[in-house]
Amino acid sequence: MAMMIWVLGALFLGFMALYWLTPLGVPTLKRLGGGEASPDLRFGYQPDETYRLLAHYGPAGIAHFRRLLWIDMVFPGVYAAFFALLTLEWAQWVDASPAWAAASVGCAIAAGASDYVENILLMRVLGALPARADATVRAASIFTRAKFVFSNLTLAIPVAQWLVAHLL
């Protein structure tokens, strides 16, 4: 399992570098959006603001966003598996109860699954252009929020377990 964690960790860092440090990633999309973050990087969004941003992107920005979403069809599996395996290692290391381990692993998997649904919905929004798909934007926003909540819970659960084990 340790080797798999290292491999997934390297893939995770590679994706993060691609997204945040190269012209293929977020910096270019942010520039095309006038400095605004894409919907999948916000904690929720509404149809009107999403369509204003897409109009600001123009065809080049929409094509770039679509490419990022396609790349992001691999990343959630990588980070969900990476964090699930890390939390299993953590649970064994601290002798956490199965409930703590299951909660943390479950949140990692739920974060990845929410990210996949978000991506699919945002691809549908882009595929419907120039027509609006307001209900699809709202649904994507719900899954974006879920992605953020579950991702943060994945990291917070080991801290909460430590606090419970050592302070109560």
C-alpha cells in the first residue's frame, strides 16, 4: 500500500502542478475570465454569474475550460484514492476505530464522486451553449459545494479524532 500512496501522491502533485503552474491550467483560464475563478473553484455559483463568466471567456476560454474539465475527469479518482489510502494508513497508525477510518475514507470517496458529477454537469452546461441550462448550473453548484465540504472533512476527521482521543 505504501508504494501505491507514493505513486498516487506523485500523480496528485503532477496534476496540481499542471492545474496551477502551467498555461494548460487555471492561470490561463483565470486570465481569460478577467481574473475570476472558474465555477468549479468557487464554493457555489448561480446561473447568471456563471453565464456572465462564460460570456467573458469567449470561445477560447470556453474551449480551455472544457479541456480542463476533461483533464479533471482523471484527477478526482487520483485524489480520492490518494486521500482514502492516506487516511487508512493514518487510522492504522493511530489505532483509530473503524468508524473514524470509515468516515474519513468515505469523505475522500464522496469528494471524488461529487467532483465527477460536478464535471459532468458543467460539461452539459458547456455543451448546451448558446442555450442556458440554469437547473444544470444549480445542480453542478450543489456538487461543487459537496466536493469542498467532503474534501475538507477528509482532512478534518483525523484532527477531530486526535482531539477526541487526547482531550476528552
